Amino acid sequence: MSNLKYSIDDLKTQLDSGMIDIKNYLFGVLLCCSLITVTLFISAAFSIYKSRMNKRKRRRYKELKKSTLKRTNSICTELGQN
């Protein structure tokens, strides 16, 4: 009976130490997954910001081009009338 009790206690000790190793492993996996997820979110946010910034630049360029053409046309018509 004492042999059986010793075996059960030994088994419990091994199981407990194994569970600690599994918990550390799972914590490491969770930490890596979290870092990858955060990196992907930051990358996506930067990509969205950059595309919106480029869209604004294109819009400003078009508006500037239109205003320059209007100014040029008005100058040409004024010169033509004078």
C-alpha cells in the first residue's frame, strides 16, 4: 500500500511539473501570437494611413491643376480682349 501511495505521489509530482512546462509553453505561444497580431494591426493601420495620405495628395494635385488651368484661361482671355 505504501508503494502504491509513493507511486501516486510521484505521478502527481511529475504531472504537476509537466503541467507547469505545458503552461509555460502555451504562454510562450500566446505571447508570440499576440506579438504577431499587434504587428499586423500596426502594419494595416500604417498602410491605411499611407493610402489615405496618397489619395489626399492626388486630390490636392488635381485641384491645383484645375485652378492653374482656370487662371491660365482667364489670363489668356484677358489678353485676348485687350
